[in-house]
Amino acid sequence: MGIRQLPSQLINQIAAGEVIERPASVVKELAENSLDAGADRIDIAIERGGSRRIKITDNGGGIARDELELALTRHATSKIQSLDDLEQVASLGFRGEALPSIASVSRMSLLSRAADQSSAWALRIDGGEVLASEPAAHPVGTTVEVNDLFYNTPARRKFLKTENTEFRHIDDLVRRLALVRPQVDFRLSHNGKAVRHYPPADDDARALRRLAAALGQGFVEQSVAVEQEGAGLRLTGRVGLPTFSRAQADAQHFFVNGRMVRDRLVAHAVRQAYADVLYHGRHPVFVLELQLDPQRVDVNVHPAKHEVRFRDSGLVHSFIFQSLHGVLGSLRPGQDDVMRSPAPSETAAVSLTPPAQLRAPLSVRETPADWSGLYQGGAAGSAKLAVELAPAVADPAEAPPLGYALAQLHGV
């Protein structure tokens, strides 16, 4: 077979294989376009786990009428214009592949009104081909409706999971977006039923209510705030206490400049920070965002934009490790002021020190080297540190999975 140019529709379908893995991928790309357009309210309506219908409406800046068809062309974007722009991308999208890729494997409608236009305009697309272009009624913003995803690529459709499984992926994605963009109102429905609503959070109390809605009240009560800055890096968010760990690493949310990422360097730095306080086989729970100059991170690594590459990976690893290690090392037993975290409806103090009825008596004192009956440590002939622990009086069945901290020595 000789070399020949592929048809544009086939090119878009090949690109869709890299960008659009499942319905949640469609939601991610479209919701990120809405965020880049400045939307502060995004409504997401799903049917049949997204395989039948995905409808996303935002109140962003909209798309001008004469740019609607151009938006369906591969590598057409308003985000970058030059290599310099690519090396300091601040937006979530920049490749110009999402809309044409989605349109090539679905029956899609694109309806939008720009702020400077008196009316909206709509396109109907089938398998990447524009069937109609007509005026329509719509407030400033954009609505994208994706029907029958993968209808023309049956091999891809066969790999979709059950309706509930696909919707769980979408639900998890919207949860992550709500965590990193607290000022945006997110609404999610499935098969006509409202499932999630994350109201915008403009103060600390609302932010904690939103965090509890996304990750549960337990995380809010058993986590501490992180806010560290240095070397041009800023790390913010919350980390769970060691006793609030999980058997799987399925509750770890990390963002870089507002972008959801999965990064081995970050995962290793967090794991090292918890190494001294977390039982082997357990995984910490956290929501963290790293902010840095866009020029110091390369986001053009993977078509789905899940991965990034730091230009100074050693510095980033050290900063994350030291920031979290310092926070975790400050959690001394009995220091309620360090652990205090207001719950959504009231102030709740959380401490590593167990309630009085569950504590065992503890005494720590300097003792001579020949002292007997106690744990002893130190150099021979010098005063030794003795720690005496009486048996706990609580029912072991009532203790947390890893038990209670009885003592902490030298920050370890």
C-alpha cells in the first residue's frame, strides 16, 4: 500500500483515541473549556452514564458566531499563539484537539453566544460533519451537547463499562474540579435526577462545607491545613492525620496551577513525608495544590494533560517533602491548638491525644543508667530516657485501625 494522506475525519478519530477514553474524558475537556472561558457556574447533565448524552452549560464568555466552525478544526485554539506561549501555559486547554475529537465520535450540538452579540448561534454536527448552522436563543455562555458517544466507532464503545461505573468516573471528576475551583458553582445530574451540587465558597466556613460535601465530614475533622511558601513555590490544601489513612491510594488529590495531575515525583515526596508516621501498606488522604511560575512546569507532556514535567524536579520534591514533613512533625500528642479545624457548622477540635477514658498513664523522665523495669536508651554511663507506659483501659475494639498515639519522642 502506498503512502497517502488520511482523511480529516479519520485523523480526528485517531486523535479522539488519545484524548477521549470514556465519557468522563468528554466531561473533563468540556468543563475545562468552560473554566478557561471564565465561567463561574457549570451545569452537567448525564444520561446512561454519559454514553447516551452529556450536556454541559456554562456562563462563560461564549464563542463568537464566526469562530464556531473554526472551533471544530484541529489545533484551532485561543489559548496559545507561539512557542513562547506554549512554554508558559496558564490555561487548562491549549492543544485545540478536544472539540474536533469529541465531534468526530458523536452526534454533537454546539450552541453559544458571545458577550458582545445580541443573539446566539448553533451548530449541529454528526461524526465531525457540520449538518446545520442556525440562529438560536441562549444567554451569554455556551452549551455543548454530546449524544451517542462512539456510535461510529463500535470497537471503542465495546470497552465502556456499566452505566454506574462510567458515572462514578464522572462523579469523581466533578468532585476534583470542585476541590480545585471552590469559587465555581458545579451542578451534576444523572438520568434527570440531581446528584451533586457544590455551591461556590467565598469564605472559610463555606469552603469547609464544600470540602465535607466532596470528601466527607471525617476528612474535615481529621485533617490539618497546609500553607507553605518558598523558593517561588506555594503549597496549600489539607492533609489527613496518619490515623485517617486508607488501604488504597484512592483519596489523593493533587493539582498544579489548578490542573489535575498524576505525578510520580509528587507521590514519592508525599509518601516520604508520611514514612515515619504511617503504618506500612496504608495511604494518606490529602488535597493539595502546588502553585509556581508556569514557565517552571511543562504541561505539554500527554494529550490528555494528566501529566506534567517540572523543570527543577529536585527542588519541587524537596519542597513538598519538607513542607509536609514539617506539618506532620508538629502534630504532638496533646497539642489541641495545632490540630484545631473548624467544621462546616461548628468549631471542632481534633487531637492526636485520645479521650481521657481511652488514655493510658504516661510518664517520661531522665533516669540513671541502672534503673530497672523501664525502657532505657542513651549512651552507656550517661543519663537515660525512661518511658513508662501503663496498660490502656479501653476496649481494643473501640480503638482506630492503627491505635492511639501514646507518646512521641524527638519529633518521630
